[in-house]
Amino acid sequence: MPPKHRDGDVIAVIPGHYISWAHTIAAYAAFLGALIVGMWLHYHKIVQNEHYGYPVEWFPSVSATIGDRYPERSVFQIFIAMCSGPRFALVFLYYCLAKRPGSSLPAFILGVGIFRTLTCGGWTYVTSTDDHDWHDIFMISYLVATLPWTVGCLMLSPPNPTAIQYRKYLATAFFATLVPLIYFFIQHKVHRVPGAYTIYAFFEWALVLLDVAFDAVTALDFSSFELVVKDVKGLSRGDKSRVADRVLEKERNKQIGRVFDAKFSSSEMIDAVADVYLGFTFWSVLTGLGVVVWYFPLWHMGISGYEVAVMSTISPILLEIGPVRRLVFGNIPLIQATTIVGLLAYLFKSPESRLGAVSLAVWQGCLAWAATWYTARGNPAKLEARTTAWLLGLIASSIAKFAFQTNNPLWAVVNETNGGWNKTGTALFVLALARVWQRSTTGSGTAQPSEKAKGPSLLAGLGLGGAFFGLHSLFSDSSTMILWVWEGYPVRGPIAVPHGAVTILVMGLGLLFGLFYPNVARSWTAYGVGSVGAAVLTGFSHWFGYYGGLALCFYLMAVTPALISNAVRFAPGRTFFFGFFFYNFMVLFHVWVVAYAFVPGGPLVRERTDWVMATTMLMIGAGIFSSIQNSGSPAKQKSAQPPFNPAARKQRSYYIYILLFLQLLSASVAYLRFPSYDYQPYHKNSKSITAGVWTIHFSIDNDMWSSERRIEQLIRETELDVVGLIESDLQRIIMGNRDTTQYLAEELGMWVDYGPGPNKHTWGCALLSKFPIVNSTHHLLPSPVGELAPAIHATIDAYGELIDVLVFHSGQEEDPEDRRQQSEYLADLMRSSPRPTILLSYLVIKPGEGNYNTYVGERSGMKDIDPSDWDRWCEYILYKGLKRTGYARVSRGSITDTELQIGKFVVGQPEGGNEMISEESVHPDLRFPALFRGQGVRDHYYHVFNEPRYFA
């Protein structure tokens, strides 16, 4: 019943909707006032960006308007300060409006609202000019909190049809505006499209207007309030039904409508977080196994014997032994606890010891997860929870690699000196495990399913193997699939940042679809869609190929829970053994297609990635056949949604909260990592280009540590404007699905061309440039017998002149015919270029002999950077049409097995001769760094000549 008051108790009455209007007026006055003042006083300055100004760009962005200049910045800050009081009042009144007994969601939304208000103050009063990093942190935090605030307000809306309708329209418009906003920002930043920033600015202003308008709708709800504070309708007491209740009642037969209709439990939320973290650590250890295995064949240049460690996943075979099975089922947390050795492997200095520790962790982890799924088979809700946690762990692992530029911070090849978070990850693992251990006293849940499994367990195992391999090979890193479709500049498809977040988003959507519509996910129709997506990804490039990959991504995440649910119907030992055994087979298969020159039987599968993809889908098809056999009557199979499981209702909401958090984290990482594209060469006044070539040996150093940070440091210290990297393709399971070029490009401030992608069957080459890459073409040179030879032919804009740069990795010494054909192909390619050209290459020749005379001479038109340097075999720098001023060789240290070779060139001057001159007669801008003279630093020093060479 509404509260009652005597006459005279209320001294002043302020209608509640005045708070909303005050907030709206102050917020709009802040933004629009700054816009008017800025356009009046500094119009040409605030429409200017790093590429264009007026009249190409003619409307200012929000950030340029409110943060760059006085007095518009002050106008904005004054009105935002005035807005803060009504804002806090608005958040509190909405809490009063939404509060009801037994629900913690209103309190959560209250906290989110306060957090948004504080972060708004952060990016308002710490402008990008004052501190760019903190401004971005506050801005991202504000945007991240916008999603739960919007969703929460919709869920808690009172039964006011007009307000509900406005909120839906405004929320939809807000999030829909993000798509063109990001598109035109990329058009401006990446493609430098004239006028794109103006269009981006309109969408940015639209977001501001929609954000404020969404909160302005509270004026319709607050008409029930009067301040100080008198509730004239009693709505805040919870005695009237809210729209959330009505929707849930109306859609009682829909699963999605009942997921959030339960009291929030912090204890159960912590349980879900612990399970997801255990899934994350499993994927971290599993994805790290390939990296430590790869070290050994890499240094042996062939089969080393240590490759047997990839079979660590077949441990579920032990579940075929009765006593062992009972022991494992009764001690699953203990088995999981032993996987900590994989997280602690970084403490071992010996590569063999680290390999052993990671292998043991994978062995125990696969055993524990197989047992976890099987013991939950009599409890569908529990099985769903464990499967969901495992797949969310995969998403979390992919996000961790996205955040750490494709390295997982818990791997055994990283430590605190090269980007590892091993101690933090291990501590969190202990806490998560302790939580699971505490919960494990509730019983093992080993009840038998109601129906006996039909068909052979082999089919179920094949399905598992195909799904596991597909998820690991393509989606354990958000950039893998993007690099499959990458074909060079100009950009015609997705790029790793920001579109890696799109891949992660689709992973989450696929998982949700599989949870709510399992019958559809395991249908032959869905299988057909997934197969078409796999074919498109394999056969096409650019955006079209990526869209096919997204379809495959969605399908694999959706169908995996159904495949696991089917597999636990069978004997666990043989079924999960089959699954992981065939997963291992596919891991080797997809390495064999590129490593065919070093493995027995390799030529039989040479360059057959299409066979790998087809086999993967056929294996999944076998699992689908088995799953449909065991999915009940035809009526159950045709139902889009199975009968709702009330036990799963609450737990699903927690996992959806976690998924939502992960997606927001992914979007934030994409924003923070977005390239600035404002790169400058080191010595632009002298119009010089310092170019280098380096074989980085897959970014694993001599002691099995990830080496990209040390590579970046040496490239920075040698002041390279352009560098060609050899043996740089790491996008396979055995190499960790990594991309060193992302880290180097972002830290060094360089454009990057990854080169021929991981589906092109090469060991890779890459180009990094301080100068914009105008165009690039990828080549696979003739290789009738040995390895495919990758090459990049790029055109850069150096000081207003177009320069061609080629990066090339030729075939091996064992294949002379390959190397002869490749030399002729590349010589003709270099001859065809009318522009000045630099070749950064790995040639496997002796100076002055054989194919050297094809690369250097009349046929190619190229010159050797130093014809007198007879002590070379692999790396060469050639040039034409540029003045060569210097040449140096820098020792590798322990980073790799090959030195760094460097050449200096000047744009716009004739080539010159081979006369050497002293350093004193060379302009300081054209000298090599003195840092590497004598003993140098960190075992990097000028060697062979003991000093750089300079030419007139």
C-alpha cells in the first residue's frame, strides 16, 4: 500500500521526471555547446585529422570537439559537472523503481550506473591531450559498462509500454550504429579514404545522442516519484508486475525467456567462473604443447623423436581399465590438480624438462576432462555446464592470445621477462581448483542414461576428433582464419585487429546457439552449412572467404556440445581415446602438408590443405550420424528446442554473464590494439632507408623461449625502416597458432604484410615497413621437388617515391632444380619492375657462383649490396635504382641461428659505385648505430668485418 503522510510533512515537492530532464538538458548542453563553440572559434582546426583537412573533412569528431581546445573543452566540462548530480540521482531513482525482494539484479545495475558515471568523469577531465592512455581506459570502461546498463534497464523496466518501446528502439539504434562507426573508422585509419572521418564523426555524434536519449526515457517512469522522496503510486515496493515478469510469463515455453528468471547467487557464479578458468588453463596447456614439441624438429631439421609428445592427449585410454577408471572417477579434482605442472613448466631451464612437464599436464588434463564429462552423463544440466565451461575456456584462451598479441601468457615458452603472467595464472588456477574441490563432495553423478547407446563408439570418437581439431587449428587464435584469407595490400578483407574480435563474437554466438537449439546444431542441415563454410574458407580469399570461416566457426562451436553429449553415452576409454587419437592424426596431417620434405610419406599429402579440411568435416559428419542415432524419437529430433531442463536455468545465466564479460573484454582489446598508422622513418631528413633481412626461426630462440621481444629490441636498436623476416609463419597447431608480426608491427610502429598465409604451405616470409605499403602481391615460386618458396613483392611510398621491396625464401640445398627455377622466376620478376627495388632474401647460394649470377646481373638488373663479401650462404640484400651507402652484419646472439644483415640506401640519388669510404666522411644520419661496435650488447655486435662498411 502506498505510504501516507500528514499535511505539512512535505515542505517542497520536486517531480521525479525533473531529474531526467535536468540530466538530459545538461548532457546535451555539454556536447552541443562544445560543438557550437568549437565550430565557431576553431572550425578548420577541429575538422583536421592526420590525413585530411577542410574541405575534404568538414565535420568534427566528438573527441576533437570536446578535448582539444579552449574554450569548448571548458564548456563541455562545466555542463558535464552540472550533469553529475542529476546523473547520480537518476541512477538511484531507477534502483528504487526496480528494486524487488529476492532479486540482486537491481543492485548490480545500480553499481554499473555509478561506475559509468565515474568513468564518464574520468574521460571528461582527463582528455586525450592530457593523458591518452588513461583517457582511453576511462572511455573503454564507460563503453563496456554501457551494455550491461542497457540490458539491465530493459530487463527491469516497469510496465510502461511507451517507455519500453522507446528503450528498445534507442538500444537497437545505439548498438546498430557501432557497425558503421567501426567500418568508417577503419576506412579512415587503414584505407585513408577521403571524407571517411566526417562520416565516422556523424555516427560518433549519433552514439552520444542515443546514449543520452536512452536515459532520458526514465522521465516517463519517474512520473511516479516525487522528491523528497514520496512514492505516490507504490511502484517501488514491488507490488505491481514488471515487464520482465510479464515477458517471462508470456514466453514460459521459451528457454531463453527463463534463463534469467531466477535469484542471482554469488556462490554459484563463483563456481561457474572457477570451471571456466579450469577450461582456460586446459586450453592454455594444450595449445602450448605444440610450441615446445616444435622446438626439437626445428633444431634437428627433421624428425627428432620428441614428436611422440603430441600423443599426450590419448590418456583417456586408461579409462578402459576398471580399477584405474574407478580411481579417476573418484578423484577428478586431484587429477586436475596435477595439471599445474604445465603452468609451472616455465621454471625449468632445460627444454627437455619443460616438454616433459607440459606433456604430463596435457596427459592429465585430457584424462580429467574426459572423466568430468562422462561422470556427468546422468545429469544433463551438469554435463551442459562442464561442456560450456570448457568451450568458454577456449574463448578465454583465444582472448588472452588476442590481448597478448598471439602469445598465451601462461605458456612454458614465456616468463616474466618476455610477457608471461605465469605466477598470476598459477595462483588463479589454485583458487579455481580449491573451489571445485570444495564442491566435489556433492557426488560423482555417474547415473546411467535411460537408453543404451546405438552404433559403434568409433563414430562418436571420430566426431570428437574432428571438432577438437577444427576448434584448435582455426579458432584457438583469433587471427588464424583471418590470415588464411589475407592476400596483401590494398586491404580487401579482415585484419587481425580489430576483426579478431568479430571471430571471437561469432564463437560466443555459436556456443549460445548450440545450448539453446542442440537439435538444430546437430542436424544435417546445419552440417551442410558448416561444410559450405569450410569449403568457402579453403577456396576463397578476402571478405568472402572470411564469411565462410565465420559460418564454420559458428557451426563448430554450436555442434561440439552435442558431440560431447553423444560421446558420453559410450564407454569412455575407447570413445575419448578415438577422439584424441584422430585429433592427433589431424594435427600431424596438417603439418605434413607443409613439412612434406622432412617427414616419411610427406610427398603424398603435399599441399593438400583441402584434404585436411574435407577429412575434418567427414569426421564431424560421422559424429553427427552417431548423435542423431542416439537423440531419441523422430519427433524429438525435429523439435528445434528439446524440453527445457529447469536445473539448467540458473546455471546458464551465469555462463552467459561470463560470455558477455569475455565479449566486452575482446572488444576492449580490439579498441586498445587498433593501430595508429602514424608511423615515421628513423632518419626522414636524409631520405634514407635502412633495410634488413633476418631469419627469425619461428620466434623460438636457442633455449626454447619465445623471442619476439628480443627481436623487436634489436630491430629498434638497429633503426630498421624496412625488414624482411624469413621463417615467420607460425599459424599451425605445432607452432602455437601465433603471429610474431603483430607484436613487432605494433611495438615498432610499422605496416606489416604477413606474406602467403598458413593455407599456402610455406614456412613463411613477412615484410615490416615504416613506410606505407601501397600494394603487395604474394608469390609461390616453382618448386617441383622441394618446399614451396614464398615471396612478397611490395611497393612502398618512401618520401613520395614508389620503391619496390621483395622478401623471398628460396628452396633448400637438397633441391638444386627448384632453386634454379626459382632464381629465374625471381630474376624476371625483379627485371619487370620499373621502380627502384630492394631484395631482402634467403637464397642458399655462394657469391659469384651458379644461381648467384641469375639473381645478380643483366637478367635481373639487380646489384649485390657488397660483391666483396664472400662469406655468405643464405642471406643476401640486392638493389637497383637507389644509392647504397652502407652494409653491416649483426650477430644473432641466442635469438636464432642466422645473423641480421642490414643495408642503408638513399632515395632519389644515383646508384654510385663500389668504392668504400670511412665513417667520418658519412653524414651522421647515414651511419650505423655505435651501440654494436666492439663487444656490442647482449651478444649482438658487428661481426665478419667487425664494423659496418660505407660506400661513396
